[in-house]
Amino acid sequence: MTRWMILALLMFAGCASPQPLRESQQSPYLEQVSKEIDLGIIATLRVIEGIVVVNGKAADTGTPLREGDVVKTGLESRALIIYQDDTELAIPPDTEIIVRSKTG
């Protein structure tokens, strides 16, 4: 078999040129990381107890945080900001902070 015949068979079988993954084959983890990078997400919120507000709206554990977001805890509330490198920042009761990146 000649080299060209082998190449033609491989191309016909789909082996010679890699095809992009179909959406069903893509990793959900990579998709989430890509979305976080695109949206400027630098941390997530973990509500320990009470009511926590981000940018004037009630927030739950898992709320994504971007630079400049305002996080406010109530009188009997506590929360954690968890950065992408797993560093945690504790927010005590009755506190308002502005989220900043760790590097800037």
C-alpha cells in the first residue's frame, strides 16, 4: 500500500485530522473554568449563617464574586470569601467589604 493510500484511508476514517469535540464530549469542568475566566470571577461566597447580601441582593453559598462586588453581612451573619487558590477570607457579622483581587 502506498503512502498516499494509507493517508487517504486515515482521512476517510477520520484519523488524520483531529475534529473538535462535540458539545456532549466537552468536559463540564473546563467549561466552568472557561466561564469563570470570561466573566472575571475571582472568588465564591460561602454563607456560614444568617443573611448575606452581594451588591444589594440576597446571596447564597456558591455565589460568584468579581472584583468590586460589595458583600455585606447582617447582625447575626457570617460568611467566607473563597478565592480560586482556596484562600479564605472570613467576614464577621455586621460588616461590609469590597471584593478585591489578591494580586491587585
